[in-house]
Amino acid sequence: MSGRSFGLADAEAFRSTARVFVDQAGRMEPGIAGGPSFGLMKEAAAGRAFADARGQHEAVCAFLDCLKRAAGQGATPETFTFVAKCAEYDRYLDEKVVEFRANPRGDWSAAAVKSEDNAVIAKVVDEIAAHLRSFSEPAQAYQSLVDYTQARIKALMPPEIAGMRQEANISLIFPFLEKALPVAGDVAEFGCFRGILSVKLAWMLKALGANKHYYTFDTFHGFEIDDPAGGALGIGAFRDDAFDAFGFLTKWSRILPLTPVKGDATKTCAQLQGPLSFVWLDLDMGVLMDPVLRTIWSKCGPDTIIGIDDVGRPETPTVAPWLDGLIASGAVELVFDSDRIAPNTFIRFVKKKGDLLPV
Ligand SMILES: C[S@@+](CC[C@H](N)C(=O)[O-])C[C@H]1O[C@@H](n2cnc3c(N)ncnc32)[C@H](O)[C@@H]1O
């Protein structure tokens, strides 16, 4: 076994990697921005030269330490791609460590790298650094979510299912469903239309090994009322008898943890028994969302993620005022506003903060 240092000999390349890392990590919460490794990365990003071999070795170890810590972090919408990449690179390096019988990574900074082929390990570190430099573009939060969701779908879903078209923007919904996986409780979608989103998300739950059931509600014959504020939707809108969404979902329920519930959701939602970890409200009218949320309120905890579609969309004029009222009353707090990263996407995620005001 040899015991030499490794990788990132080009000081300027290392400094630019450090800048990317510090810049990306600064957007993470609670962040990796503490500790000696990150401090060293910040110094490198600010231009400090690591002249001798020992200094360079320490800097590279700090980079690898930050990589490992970033890989274990929770991501914000702006950093999904970055965190996912860090995890990928981290695994890749671990594989090489096993393959070339290196000493444990935790010992590298103190005792240098000892492996059967340090040149290979050095090459891997350089490769990782070069890939991270490709993140030097300004963060595109929306594109990051789209890329992340597409990558997860590609990895976990057959193309026949992935290719089906749903109305809702799955790239903005799936990452938040995934964030709700550690929260105890099932998933409920209100207003599923043809049920394509339901099948895709229930598929993902199963593929990810989540111990959750997906309940999906609809009249399955479109709206039963007109929009009270004169919005675009009225009786019969979103009716598609030819498709038979209830039959379609019933078939899928044989292999997926999925149950379609037919009828007026303001009443059928009372059938939900257990706690909920994730709720998706896509009923297009405040008068429909409000009674549903009131009925399921006791099933939601402070960590339940509640998504609302069509907030501020001109065709659905009652949704935004309803949600604004909930936020102003202190019942819920806003955790994500999709329009801030992609205008006219109209999605909000909220969490329970206080109690609902009486009707
Ligand atoms: C905007 S669509 C949902 C689109 C769907 N999430 C998707 O991605 O394809 C609204 C749905 O709400 C349903 N809906 C309207 N009033 C309802 C009610 N009282 N109870 C249950 N569903 C209702 C309609 O039938 C329609 O399918």
C-alpha cells in the first residue's frame, strides 16, 4: 500500500470548485456552513493558496468532508440537484475506496491516503471536483426541481407510466411528497380528474418503500357547482365519462397502495381514518377546499405538508383569497410559493401553525 497525497493539484481549479461548493452550500438549510472543513473551503474560495503538499492535502480532505456532509443534508428547492449529485459522487468515491482497498476516509486527513492505487483515487477526486465546477451557473431553482423529479421518475417508474399526462405539475409536487416520507401518515389527493397524478405518486410511494396509502378523491363526473365568484369552472367541468377514471384507478389499486373515493369530497373526506403526512388540494374553489381542510384538520400534524394548486390563477379566483385568509389567521404558514421560482405555476405548500377560525 502506498501513502501519498492525492488529486486537485491545479490550485486554480481547486479554488473554483471551492467557490461553487461554498456558493451552493450557502443555500442549504440548516446548512453545512459550520465546522473547520467548510471554513477551509471558504478560505480556498476567497483565494487562499495552499502552497505545500500538506496544505493541499488538508484542503482536499476538507472538500471531501464537505461533500459527505452535503450528501446527508436536507435540500431546499434550489439545491436538490446539488445535494443529489453530492450523494452520487460520495457513493462513487466510497466504491473506489473499497475497490482499491484504501484506508477509511475518516483517517485520510490525519494519516494520508493509503490504497493499492492512489493515482486512481486521485483521479476520482479530480473528476468529482470537475463535475462540481459545472454547477457554477447561477442556481436555477425551478430547473433543479424539474431535473430532480425527472431523474427520480426515470429511475423508479416504467416509461409507459411516466409518459401518461396529468394536469398538475408533478415536478413541483413530487419533491414535497418525498419530503413528507418521514412524517407518519397516509397521503390524500382531492380533485384527481383522470387520476394520472394519483397513479404516478402512488407508484413512487411503493417504489420508495414508503409505508403509506394513497387516497384519491373525486366526484368522477366533474364539478357539481358553479364557481361562486364567476370563475371559469362550472357544473360538468372536468367531466370525462369516456375515460372512466374511477375504473382506471380501481384497476391500479390492485397493485398499488391506492384507493379511489367517489363522491363529493367535502363529505367523503370524513372517511379518512388515520393521520395524514401529505395532502394535495386541487378542487379549484375555496368553497370546496375549505370544508375538506376543516374535516381533515385533526388528521394533519405540524409536519404534514399541505399542497394547494391554482392559487392566483385567473380561472380560479376564489382559491387565493381563501388561502390568504388561512395564512392571515395564523392557521397555516407558507413553506413554498412556486411563483417565486417559476411565474404562473400557482402552487403553494403550507404547514399547520395554529387553529382554524370558526366558519
Ligand atoms: C383541476 S381538476 C384536478 C386535476 C388533477 N389533479 C390532475 O392533475 O389531473 C379538479 C377536479 O376536482 C374535481 N371536483 C370538483 N368538485 C368536486 C367535489 N365536490 N368533490 C370531489 N371532487 C371534485 C373535478 O371532478 C376535477 O376532476
